[in-house]
Amino acid sequence: MKFEGSHILSVNQFDRSAIEQVFQVANQMVPYAKRQKRTKVLDGAIMGNLFFEPSTRTRVSFGTAFNLLGGEVRETTGMESSALAKGESLFDTARVLSGYSDIIAMRHPQNGSVAEFAEGSRVPVINGGDGSNEHPTQALLDLYTIEKEINYHGGSLDGLHIAMIGDLKFGRTVHSLSKLLSLYKNIRFTLISPKELAMPDSVLSVIENAGHRLTITDQLEGNMDADICYQTRIQEERFPSQEEANQYRGKFRLNQQIYTKHFQSKTVIMHPLPRDSRAEANELDNDLNQNPNLAIFRQTDNGVLVRMALFALTLGVENLVSQYDCDVHWYSNKSK
């Protein structure tokens, strides 16, 4: 895969070699993310952060990642605050805003919208989520997290057993992650969801065509030997009505008691966040907060590393980062 100057729109662009390249660069970003060192490798560069759908972690981590490389960020949030609300096309918006930026990160509620935007852009575009379609950077940071967590327990991505739970129909994070995992060997997928929220056939075909083991069920039963429990949120914004979404809210809650009953003592708990902590949902109970296998906040930290790596690779500066090191003139303990 050629990174420099390219759009990052889909996980379908990646093979194992490209993933390994991203992870190698991400590992090099750790001291900068922890504020132990600074780099100005992107000093003078501008990133357009265009989020036309609500976001906290993805939007802020994109901006943070670019800032940590020395660049500046210009943000547009919400459809109503952009010319799109006046009827401007995605092509025209891209043509204009790419003239103000060196790279653009974008989220939009419609499937395929980021790719459509990229057609009009004069600079690289990174997909921060397009409807229920894909979320490639989330999938990469999830896979990066899985590799780190599994390595800690002496395992590897090849031979992994992952249980995906919840809204697998509209959860774009599990769509993209499943496709990346399918590049590895002998993966076991256990997909647990209401029948109405099952994984789309297009994703199932990728898994099956790669020859992986697949179990589909609507019940959380028995004691599973899963390495990863990947819980998802009911994507209420994708449903025709709030009432329909409420039918599924709280169907698959996970607390310490349920975790102990159904999973191994070393099973890693993941979630793309935000977790729905309302009483009627409570996807991941607060009693899991002290469980050392709860990796949700390690995921968010890893998101900055992976997005820093993608910026560096896409702008062709991955080998120059350390040459622009600067001293840190204040102390920040980012180890906690």
C-alpha cells in the first residue's frame, strides 16, 4: 500500500504488511503521546477536522494526534454550521476546504459520503466514520489494542477467538474490525446479537471466504474461551425511531458477575465507546472499572498513536519525526 498522498477511506485498502507498517510507526509515537518529547515535524501544516455527526473521542483524538506532530487544527462541527446546510454539494465543499488544509479528517452520517467528498478533495482525506458503513481508523486502533493485549497474555492475532456482542448490524466498528481480522489466520468469531441486529451478510461473507470459524447466536451462553469480548452500543441514531431502538437497549449487559460466568479470567473487555451508562442500557457496568482486563481506556489512548501514525505516513514524514524533536518544558505524568 502506498500511504503518502493517499486517502484512507476503507479497511479494504489494507493488507497485513500495511497494518504492520502502521503499528510500527504507532509504536514510535508513544513518547510524544505521553508528552515525554515533542516533535515539530508538521509545523506549519493544517488539518481540517470536519465532523458532521456527533463525536467526542474520534474528533478530539484526530485533533490531538495532529497537534502532537506539531500541526494546527481547524474544526467544523455539525451540519448546521457548514455550507452543506445551504445545499452545497460534498464535492464543492471538498474543493473549497481542501484549499485551506493539508489533510482532512471527516465524519458524515451518510454511507459512502466520505469517499464522495474525497473525489473533490485536493488533499488526503481520512474517514472518521461514514454512516453505518465503515470506521477504518477505529478498526486499526482496535486491532492495535488487541495485538498489545494478546501479546501481554502470550498470544498472537493468529488463532484469536473474539466474541462480538450487541448491535452488529449498525455498528460500523465491528464491520471494519471483522474485515481486518479476516486478514489473519484461524480466527474464531462468535457473534452475539438479537436476530434483527445481526452482522450484515456482506461482512459475514468476508469472514467465511477467508475460511474462519463462525458462530452466530442470539444468546450469551456457557463459558466461552474468548480472548476478546468486544461489546457494542445500540446505535440508536441509525434506527427509524427511538421506540424501535429501545426494544434492544440493555439486551446484553456486562457486569462483573456476568463476565465471571461467561468468560475466562483473562478475557479482554473492549468497547468502541461511548458506552451507554444509562440504567436501562448499562452495557458495561461500573463494577468492571477496576477489572484489569477492561481495555476501553487503553483503546482511547491507542487511538491517538494510530492516528498520529496515519498522519505521518499519509504526509510522508514517518522517517522524519525524531529529527524535529524538541524539549518538553513542563512535566506531565501520562502514565496513569
